[in-house]
Amino acid sequence: MCGGYQKNLKREDRFMTQSASLAGDRCYFMLIADGHGGHDAVQSAAQWILPLIVQEARNGSGTELNRACVTSFRTLHEEICTSGTTSGSTLTVCCINASRQELHVWNVGDSLAVLVDADGHAPLGVSHRLGINPDEQSRLQALGVKLSRATTADGKEGGPLRAWPGGLAVTRAVGDADCMSYVIPAPVWSRCPVPPKGGALLACTDGVWDLLTADEAATILLKGEYDSARDAARQVVRKALSRGLVDDTTAVAMLFGPRLDDDDDTEGPLATKAAAVLESPEPPRRARGKSAELEVQVLPDLKDPDSDYV
């Protein structure tokens, strides 16, 4: 059960969902993207990244899906950069392989995902905002890129830390042809088993996360006061909007119920039983710490050869 909801300000957010069979594995994808500098890059990301991944992947194994995503992010990035636009976009792709009961997230930028179940919530992805990512700061400084805040007319610095030239605050993305010396499309890969008792995967642009904590979003999902994934996403967006509209504000959700037994032939949205709404009498725990079940891999520089809209 997948669905999304957004409130537009600049009309530079996109989301998309798609299902596919990969060598017999039932895979369910969703993406969320936040453009900057125009609409061209984000529109290309929304239109092409999922078909590219599905075409590239030979099967649904984690290793093969990761290879396909890395290749497809790079292909998309190169296509955008040679198209004549200088716009760019964050990009987050989520996949649940219902056959293998595996969950994967790949991201560049700061449109992040969170996994929610009755035990709490866990972040999936890494923000590539310069101001909060020391690894990105070190990577750019090694390239000789200037890092500073914007300067006002009276000479005072303010706002987020940015990379110059270009003035980008997020330094992993697809596109940004005028900043190709330091912008790379190498995604972070996060993966874990699908929670056997069901749960929700939520991905949002910074229009949500700048106004809402993961705890608050998890509370909305755990209350279960919605009848569809779109309605769940709508409630998250509206909670963020209750604090103001400062940017395009978008959420996309994937809901899944308890894992099917081998002898159960029930067909559901994610090969799960129809009861796909989370129920918990308790508020969510604070974000779970890293464990052996949740892995995050930051991929190297790829230059190395090795909806509903409102």
C-alpha cells in the first residue's frame, strides 16, 4: 500500500511509486525528490530513475539492487548534466522486496526516510547537508572547494554552510552541472529486514523534516488513524504545515502488514495480510540505535571506476 501527498510552494518536489517483478521477486519502489534551481532535474529524476533501476537490475537481491541503483543514479546524473540545465535534485529511492522480506533505501541529499514499527523508529539514510555532515565537509575541502555562509549586502555572514562556486548547501545530488567539480550522485545505501509484524516506511522532503521530528512523524503513523498510505502521508504533511509553509512539503508512505506464512496464499498490497495499519497503545520509542540488523553504507565517489498534488 503506497501513496503520497504534498503541498506546493515552488512546485519543485516530486514523488512516484512503482512495482516490479525482478527474476520472480516482488519488489515495491517509491521515490521522493526535491529540486533546486528549476524543475528540469527533479522532473527527470521522477520520470526516469525507477524505470532505469528496474531495467538494470538482473534480480532482486540486495547486492544486485545496489549495483543497479548506483549505476542508475550515475546514468541519470550524467543525462541531466548534459541536457543543458544547471538545475539539480535530491533523490531518495526506497524498495521493499516482499519475496525476500528485505528493505532498502538509497539517498543523495536531505530527503530522508524513516522506518516505523511498534518497537519505535529508525532513520534510513544520511543527510548530505554540509552544515551537519563533517564527512562531506572533509570531502569538499580535499577538493579545494570553498565552504562558507552567504554574505549579506553589509558584509555579514548568515544562513546555512554552502559550497562555492554555486552556493549549494547539499552536495550530493543528481544534476547541478555547474557544480560538477564537487557534486556527486553516489548514494548512501541503508538496508534491514522488513519488520515481521508490519510497519511503515516514510520518506519526506526537507519541507517536512525542517518542521517535524522523526518522533512526531512516527507518532502519527503509530496512531493508525488513516485508511490508506496517501492518508497517512497527508497527515504527516498537514502536521508539518500546522507550523507554517516555508518550502514544498511532501511525504510518501509505504504500509505493510504482518509477514505471510508460507501456506497462506492471501494476496495483499505488499504480499502481506490486508491489515496494513499500525496499531500501538504506546507512543513510539526514541530512535533505535544502530544494530546488526540495520546497515548503512556510504558509497565512494562515482568518478572512481571501481501522486497526488495539491
